[in-house]
Amino acid sequence: MSRRTVTRGAIGLAALAGMYALAPAYDGTFFLSFMVDVLILGLAALGLQHMVGDAGVLNLGQAAFFGLGAYGGVWTLQHWHWTTLPAFGAAIVVALAGAVVMAPLLRLRGVYFAMASFAFGAMMFEVFGQAVSLTGGENGLFLIPPPKIFGHVLIGNRDSYLLVLSVGVVCYAAFALLMRSGYGLSLHAVRQSENGARASGVNVARMRFIALALGVVPPALAGVLYAQVHSIVQSTIFDFNQSVALITMVIVGGVASRWGAFAGALVAQYVAVYPQSIAQYRFLLYGGVVALLMIVLPGGIASVGRALAGARGALVRTRI
Amino acid sequence: MRVGDLPQQIVFGLGLGAIYALVAIGYSLVYRTMGLLSFVQPQFVMLGSVFGYTGLVTLDLPLWLAAVPVGVATALVAVLIDQVGLRPIRRRGGAEIAMILATVAWGIVLVEIVRQSWAYGPSALNLRSTARPPFHLLGIEVRWDTVGSLATAGVLAAGLALFLRRTSSGRALRAVGESSRTASLMGIHVERTLALAAAISGFLGGVAGLLVGYLFSAGISTGTIGVKALAAAVIGGFGNVPGAVVGGLVLGIFDNVVAADVSATWRDAIVYGLIIVVLIVRVGGLVGRRVFSRV
């Protein structure tokens, strides 16, 4: 192991320990509830980061999978009285069904796929809003039970935080390992040169589909977690603005960076929640900040260190 | 579904179709010249509707006189956004997603500025009650506002076609649409031409917004009509400017027939589904030649 790997591992572990230490330190505070939402959104953004950053699948409809997971999981919670882990399974199945519907669109590239995925997200938003008997529509589904794992009911923001953080860590580690496997290497090859990868025997279409399918898993889990933590889901949270917010998190965090998804979620959620004194101008600020970031920091937060070190915007040229 | 109503629904749909066509031209022109899917385009409709309120209600201008200042004001905003928000990214050769996201962000900024300036937005700019009564043609009811919006779209589309073919700026635009690199080697000022494309798309979006305000209502939520117009651009072949006009009319009719005869609740879902179907079946659009490139 190189010295750099050891250093990075140490920093990662310290950060992780710090994240877990927040739970007892801020038990019962608004800040911890805020962090629960950051992690839930970060999860959804993590899946999107895999699609956009690792596979070049520019998905503008990620909120649809967030919603599919939420509604799929909540159905089993409310009608079949399942607990959280089996509900995760149901959410993944429903989100994967959505990915299968999206699969034929994957042969489109660039702007065309962006447009098609946008249309998919907009269509699913309409479906969520109108299929009231299944989703409750804009009024939403109420009285969703809190998370229950191995017989333990998790109530209060400390327990919610620990659960959401643990799910986040598992997903993060899973994607980190995946990207080191043969699958990750093939994906890397596809991003470098699609024709080159194809000539080396990589099935590009299949890689893109697998990346999409894997990328819908974290948002599906995030959907269930959101529903159980808030005990309500309304269709309005799965609109185009949510898809935009998620892709903003990925880009603001740094498209090539896995932890950047969570950093982006932190920034976006902070702007959305904290400026109480200028609450009225929150979205104006949000739009302005994103517009500005696209100009001054196209590589995202993860590129700040590199930019300071003098390596000029390598991420700008990352092919998307 | 009563078949006898179909011609009537088609005629009603044409009015909305003319609006879709104007916005779709903007989408296609911007994509053709900048290679950009612009999500600020629908907000030009919103802006046009609000400027229209100022022109028609506050200043009490007649509709035909309001169209030009509303269009020009929206065009100025479009150029401003292009130069301040998009040009720096373009110059750096920024990633596609950065450009798309920047347009989304500018769209949010526009909506929020209007929300702050006009409170929750003027909501009733519907002046149809004062309009002339409809006339009948072959037993079909035709409203004057349908005729008006069709005429407006027709005049603007024809004007644009003439501009693109007969003037040197128009030819420059077409040249940049073919290849901005070659165009710049031929001595065309590419940045100025792109600003012109932004101005035209803003002008058309603004006028479309004025019509939206006149036919339906004005306010911050009218951008959704602009978003649905994306389907028109796709039907016409994304980047195909004449196709966008046809796509707009087709979408207007489709939208209206679906709302009247299939389901008013599901009309938007069906329109978005149509985008997906067209992109899967024929990327080049349902109008004109099959296109294989740029996919």
C-alpha cells in the first residue's frame, strides 16, 4: 500500500468516526434531523453519481426512482406490515422495474438521453400525482410506520440518523468495491473510449444498463428511508425540481467523486433549509449559486483541493 | 369518443399548437447552433406572459402593439443570460451537463425574480371575454384567438425563414448550425451569431408567452406550457427548425384531442410518454428525413 492510500484511508476512517460521533453529540437537535435529510438525499445522489460520473448516463429523471422506491416500499409497510429490510427489497424490485422501462432509452446518447430521461421523470411525476389510489397523490400517504429492524423500532432522530448513515456507508462501500472490480474497470474503459472498450470485448450496451440498474438501488432505499423517517410521502417531492436538485448535488460535489454526492447534498440542503432570515429568497439564492458554480467551479467541491494544488480543471474534460 | 367532435378538437388544438410551435423553434434553434438542451427556454414563455401583463393591463396597449416590446424585452433577457451565464462555460469547452444545469439554474432565477417582483404573479390576463364572438366554418366553431395565434406564429415563422435564407446574419446562423468550426474559419463571428440565436429564441418564447397570457393566464406557472413544447421540438426532430413548426401544430392537436377524448387527468403524462416513444421509434422526429447523426 502506498503512503497516499494509507493517508486517504486514515482520513476516511476519521471522517466516518466523526459522522457516527454526531449522533450522541447532537441527539434531539434540529441539526441532526437536517443531517438525516442530507444523508437520504445524498444516497439518491450517490446512485446518480454512479450513472453520470462512472458510466456517462446523463439521467435527468432520478427523482422517479426515488419515488418508485418510496411507493413500492411503503405499499409493503402499510398493506403487508413488512419491516424495513424486506421493504428495501420491495423498493429495489419496483425501482428496477422502472430501470427496465428506461432501458430502451439507453441507446440514445448525450442530449437525446438527457431529454428522454427528463420525459421519463416528468411522466412518472404525473403518474405519482394522478394514481391517487396507489400513491395518495399530492396529499400523500400518511401514518407510515417508523423504521423497524430485527424487531427494534427506531424512533427519534438519533436512531434515524444512525440507520440512514449506516445504509449510506454500506452503499458507498459497495460502489467503491464495485468500481475496483472487473465491472468498474470495464466501465472505466467505456468512459475513456467506447469503441476501444468495444474492441476489447466489453459489451457497452450491457454496461450502461447495469450502471443504470445499480444506480437506482440507493435512491430506492432512500425513498423507503424518507417515507419512514417523515412518516409521510407526497408526490410533489418527486418532481423535476428534485431530479434537478439531485443532479446539482452530483455536479456541485464533483461528478467524478463518490463522496462529492454527499458533500453536494449537504450544500444543497443547507441552502434549502438554513437561511431563515432570507427564507423568501431561498430558491433565488439556490438558482444563483448553481448558475455561478457552473461558471467558476465546474469540477465541483471535490476539485477544490486539486484546483488549489494547481492541477487545472482536469474534471472539466471528463467526458459525460 | 365521439368522432363528430374530432374536427372541432383539431381546430381548438391549433391555437395551442401555434404557441407550442413558437417555443419549439426556440428549442431547436438553440440546439442546432449551440448543441444545447436549454431548460431556460420554457421560462421565456413565463417571462413573456408577465411582460404581456405589464403591456396589456398596466400600459393598456392593444395586443398587436404589445407583441414587439414583449418579444424584444424577453430577447434581451435571453441574450443577457447567454452572455453572462453560458458563454463562460462554452468558452472553456465545459461539459454538456454543466451547460444544461446552468440553464436550469437560470430558469429558477427567472421564476424567483418574477415571484418576488409580482408577488404570486398576475394570474388572470385572460382577455377572451372582450374578444369577438367565434365564427363557423363548415360547421366547426372557430375562435378568433385561434386565428390570431396561428397568424402570429405563421408570420413569425415565415419571417424567420426569410431571415435565415435572405440575410447574411441568417446565413451565418445556418452556417454555425452546420459546423461552428467551419463557420469561424469562413470569417463568421460565432459568438455574435450564438447571441443572435439566443435573441431569436427569447423573442419567440416571449411572444408565445404573451399569447399564453392572452389565451389562458399569465404568471410563474406558465413555464409548464414551455416545458411541454419540448415534445413539439422532438416530434419535429430536435434541431430541425421547420420541423418544429409542424411538431408544434401536431402536439397542439394531440394534446387537445387527448384532453377531450381520452383523459384530461392523464394528458400531461401522455405527452411526456410521447417524447419517449418518438425518441425510441424515430430519433430524427416524425417529420422529414431520418437522421442518424448527433445521437
